[in-house]
Amino acid sequence: SKIHDPAGAIKAIQEKLENGDGDGGYEVQTVRIATNPFPEYLLGNNHDDNNGKLDIDNVVVRERLKAMDDCLEEHGIEFVSLGPANCPETTKICTEIVGLASGRFSTSVQLPANDVALARVAAQTVLDNSKLGNPADGGLANFRFCVANLGPYVPFFPGAKSASKNDNPNESFRIRFAIGLENGALLKDLLLNDAGQSIANILPPKKGSSTSSSNSSFAAGFADAVRPIQTICETFVKSWEDDSSSSSTASLEYIGLDASFNPSLGDGGSVAAAVEVLKEVPRGFGGAGTIAATAAMTTAIQTRLPGNQNEDGFGFGIKLTGYNGLMLPLCEDQRLAQLASNGKLRMTDLLNVSSVCGVGIDTVPVPGDANIDELTSLYLDVAGLAERWNKPLSCRVFPVPNKIVGDMTTFDSPFLVNSKVLSLSS
């Protein structure tokens, strides 16, 4: 029932979003399931041995993965995140998970700041993952793997997870669901029309400045765009609770929308290109003004969207969960890939944006023989930023077999655009 009930619920929610009365008509790209951390249910006899290490039965791991895979196939669920590993022993299982032939499962490593040992095992894991399958495919098993410092209920893969069963051991089974968006075109429209192409209108200056104003039409425009989605979801939850004929005994909860600005590969879907319409970003994304723009946009959605409207005009009643930041997946954004290929975007530029609520390093191709020490340090940088500023961040890089810095990737995937391989340390 812990697969059957969620699968049925999210398929029904999908139908409402696509065909619902009045406010329906949304395209739902995928429906996905994220579980609690896999070490809580996937391992075999996982007691500590005399050396304090986990005793993992790999045969049991494979059997349980196969049973889950078969059940999910039966229910038509193509994308499932199994939650994170949290120690060196369980991290080594991640290659087994992403290497399953169906390609259904994603996983991650939950990395605390300064945990050098775990970061190094994670770095070795990403290198091992890159050797799975045919090297000509570009090592894309790592599309389903990242290193992260996240709380639960981020709806974006591969870092998505539900809460640990240890967080509330007495809670009965509950299905929680959230919405993630592809909204690069919406961002461009908001910056052009609601913000008037200026950072000053995204998040008006604080009171006392020469142009102070309490209102943000940028946030209001975003809220107007997503409120119908929230209404459909909340209405569905109410109908679920009132449906006495339902065979499911699980309760259902809508936990919110991740308001992150997330690109698509369609025309006009680039987040980076959207930011470039701002007058204060004259040299293009990554140049002067990029940090200020990112800080303004993410602060606006994080502080203006949630809560009820107060006397200062803040609060639009939108429930939020997840990153709520600026997503910069290099190989999922046409403009970012172009900038990187032209030598105008470096790994350090992407990391800098993370300091003001970017969401980390994502889908960045790096050399196939990437140095494990440099990978370890990159992961530690991301985890350090996450904990220092109390922000959700993740890091997903693709060591590409037989490629060096400056080479073009040759990915053949509907989810990715090709770009040049970047250096880890510049």
C-alpha cells in the first residue's frame, strides 16, 4: 500500500491539474515519488559490527530494489528518489541504486559541513557512477545522483526525500505531495512586465530609501500565476478526506509549491536569458548585477509569497516548500550552456550565485578523470555554504568519460543540452 496508495493519489492529482474545472489545463511533465532515506528500509541485517560499521547484505539490497522496481513499473511510476545515504558505508550502495537497468531510481548523499571523509567517499562514488553503462553515453548515471545538504520535501530530483521515519515514529502513514515548476518563460515575463526590467522593482528598497515602497508587483504576479495550482491541490485534498468510498486509509497533505525559477529546454525557457533582460545585468548572466538580481528575486519569493497579507502589503498566502531559489542547471538551460561553451561561465561563478539562493551546482560536465581531491573540496564548499547560511543546496556534476576541460559533451538525452566540460577549480 505504501506504493499503491501514493501512486494512485498522484495520478489523480495529475488528472485534476491537467483536466480540472476552471483553473485546470496545466501540463504535468512527470509524477514522481520520493521516500524516506533508503538506509531505513533497503538494507539487510544492518546492525553495527564490532568495528562500528554497518553490516550490509548486498543480496538483500538487490532483491528489495528489484521488488520495488517491479511494483513501480506495475503502477506506471517512472521516477523515484530513494532518499539519501548518510555515511560512507551506505554511500557505496548509491552506485548499485543508480546502476539499475530501468533507470528508475535516484539517490543522493546527505553531506554535513566539514565531513571530509564522507565527501571523499561521495566523490569516489560519482566517479564510479560515471563508469556505468556505455562510456559513449557520457556517464549519465550521475543524472540520478547528487550530493546535498537538504531538508525533507524538496520536490526536485535527485535530492528529493521525505522525512526520516525517526522524525515522528508514531505518525501513521501519510501521503504528502508538492509541486515543482518549469517556469523560465514566466520569470522573463515577470521581469519584463511586472518588474519593468529593473532590480529596483523586483524587491523595492526598505523604508527610508529614496525609492522605498512596500509593494512588489513581481511577487504579486508570481502569486497570481501559481495560486490556481494551489487551489486545485487543496481542493483535491479536501475531496480525498471527504471521499468515504476511497479504498485508501492513508491521509493526504499538500505541503506546498517549490517557487524556484527553473528552466526548460523549450523556446524562451532559459532562466539565465530571463535574468539578462534586466538593465542592471548589462554584460549578460554571470557578469556584474547577477548576484544582486538573484538576491532580489529569491528574497521576493521567499518573503512575499508565504503568509497572509499584512499592513505592509506582504504575504500572498502561497504555501512553499523546497529550495525556493534560482536553479542554474548548466545542461538544462540553453543560455547557460552557451555561456559556458563561450568561456564566459565558470564553476566558481555558479558557486557564487549559490551564496544568494541559487540552489547549488547542477548538471555541470567535468573531466572524466576529475581529481578526487578537487571533487571532495567542491562538495565541501557546497555543504559549507548550505550550513553557514541555513539554505538548501545540492551538487550534481557529470564526470564525462574520455573528455577533458574544453571538450564538448555529446549527450543524447531529451533532458539535456550539450556544453563544454568545465574545470572543477576555476
